[in-house]
Amino acid sequence: MKQAEYTGENWPTIGYGEGSDAPVFYRVCPICSRFVKADKQSQMPEYTKANATCKVHGRVVMPFCCWQDDVLDAESEEEKP
């Protein structure tokens, strides 16, 4: 899938940490929506200064998506008949 075909609903995500309180971010630049190279580690969303690198804008903070338990809840809802 080309980058132009992605929308906010299907942007790639990256999660940091284990457990239900681990943050999940959209792996895109908040300025130009290009895919970014995510760092291997990140802080909690409210304390993050920069957690990825955009080829155009340099160091950026990826947009916060949700918490890991929200992802797990959504996946369990999809599995129900």
C-alpha cells in the first residue's frame, strides 16, 4: 500500500512497553503525515519531547493513538462472533 492510500484510520502504529498502560503512537509525522523512523524507546505521551525522525522535518513527536489495553479491547471485540 502506498503512503497516499493511508488515512488516519489505518496509519501504522508502534507500541512501547508491555502491559495495558503502554502507549501506542501513529508512526507518521504530525506536520506532513509522512512515515517516520520511530525510536526504539519512548516516554509517556505527556513527557515525550521527540520520539521519531521525519526525513523532511527532523525530530518530531509522533501523534498519540491510544493505550495498549485499548488495542487489546478492540482486538477482542473483533474476535466475537
